[in-house]
Amino acid sequence: MLAAHCPSAVLCLLLACTALTTAAAAGSSDAGSGRGSWRKPGFCGNMDCPEYTVWQKNFDFQVREYREAAWVAVNVSGVRYELAVKAALPLLSQYFWGANKEGLRLQETVPLVTHYRLDVHPHTGERRTYSVFWFIPYEYQAEPPEPSHPALWLYRSPANATMFVRMFGHHAREWRVPSGVLVASYNHPSKHHPHLPRRYHHSEVWMRGTFNKSAPPPPAR
Ligand SMILES: *[C@@H]1O[C@H](CO)[C@@H](O)[C@H](O)[C@H]1NC(C)=O
Ligand SMILES: *[C@@H]1O[C@H](CO)[C@@H](O)[C@H](O)[C@H]1NC(C)=O
Ligand SMILES: *[C@@H]1O[C@H](CO)[C@@H](O)[C@H](O)[C@H]1NC(C)=O
């Protein structure tokens, strides 16, 4: 039933992986490691990134439960994914470089997360609305500085949010991004930060879901 509703290759892959992982995780010792043991993943480099607990995983797929997190965001409409990120970055960068009410300069973080919705109107046709989020550094998570630009807004993502995450080692492309999912890019700092080498070739597709932590793992095949 799920396969029949796959809106894209990635989502189908994601769903296929879910079945695979469920079986694979049965014997996995570190699935479900607690918050106390969270260590920043390697693809975050030395930058701050959101904290999560991994409940199940295989080599390129994870079920994660995120902590509450603060983000600065901007909405962009009517463009492709790549163009939305390109349009959003200058504004978001300015916020990090001091365009906020306190005039604070923030350390750059990862990831940059893009969410898009596809709205279909009877008269104007398809319209895409992208929201591009940039993670606020740990130091300012509790009280992020107010953006100076009216197009920027602060967002607090909920605690205990479960995400089904597919990881891949390159940039996300429009065809891989079905409506309603989140795309997390860990590649962006190298694009506009002259002091960082181009080494963050890591992207993820996040899909919100529910996961029963108390259910016993399915029998291994
Ligand atoms: C941006 O889009 C989100 C989701 O549609 C909405 O909740 C938010 O109010 C919008 N913010 C601005 C500043 O337009
Ligand atoms: C959310 O996660 C925190 C930290 O693990 C936990 O203490 C809390 O009980 C969780 N809340 C819900 C509603 O699951
Ligand atoms: C989660 O799994 C436990 C153990 O199998 C079960 O008792 C419980 O009803 C499940 N909860 C939900 C919300 O499905």
C-alpha cells in the first residue's frame, strides 16, 4: 500500500529502507542509545548541529528522535529547491553576520534544512512554498537574537520529534525532494565561507513519523 503512494524515488527508497532497517536493527547494540551518550556526528564537522537520539539504524538510514531546537528561517516561493536555497542563503547569512536586533555575530552551524509545500490553486496553478531553516548555535538556542530583516522568522522545532532519515553523500536535487519532507544539507558552509574546505558532502531527507520505542523489535530474518 505504501509503495503505491510513493511520490518519488527517494521516498520509495526511504520506505524500502524502513523495512530493511527494522530487521537489521534487531541485533544492533547501539540502537536506542540514550541522550546522555549523544556525540556530535562526524558530518557536523566542528560546527554546532541539532541533538538527537538514534533508535534504529543501518548504514544510510536512521530513525531519530530530536530534541527541541531553535532555527532562523525564511520563506521563498515559486522556485526550484536549488534556487530556493540560493535565494535564502544571503538573508540567513546576514542574520549570522550581525543583522539581528542585538548585533551579535553567530558562529555558523549545520544543517540548513529546507521544507517545501506544493499548493495547487484552481486559478494560479501549482505554487511551491519553501521554508529554509538554519540551526541556531548552542549558545543562543534558549534565546535566539531577533532578526532585523522582516522576512526572517524564528522557529522552535518540537521536542521528541521522530524523523525517518535517509543519508546520502552528495547534494540534494529537486527530483529527489518530494513535497512535505525536509531536506537537511550539511554542505552549505563551504559555499559561502571562504575558510572552510569543501568537505561536507552530506545531505539527508527527513520524514516525520511515529515510532513505538517500547515495542519489541521484529524478529530478524
Ligand atoms: C513562513 O511559512 C510558514 C509555514 O507555511 C508559516 O508558518 C510562517 O508564518 C511563514 N512566515 C513568514 C514570515 O512568512
Ligand atoms: C521527550 O524526551 C525527553 C528526553 O528524553 C523525555 O524526558 C520526555 O519524557 C519525552 N517526552 C515525551 C512526551 O515523550
Ligand atoms: C507500543 O508497544 C507496546 C509493546 O508492544 C504496546 O503495549 C503499546 O500499546 C504500543 N503503543 C502504541 C501507541 O502503539
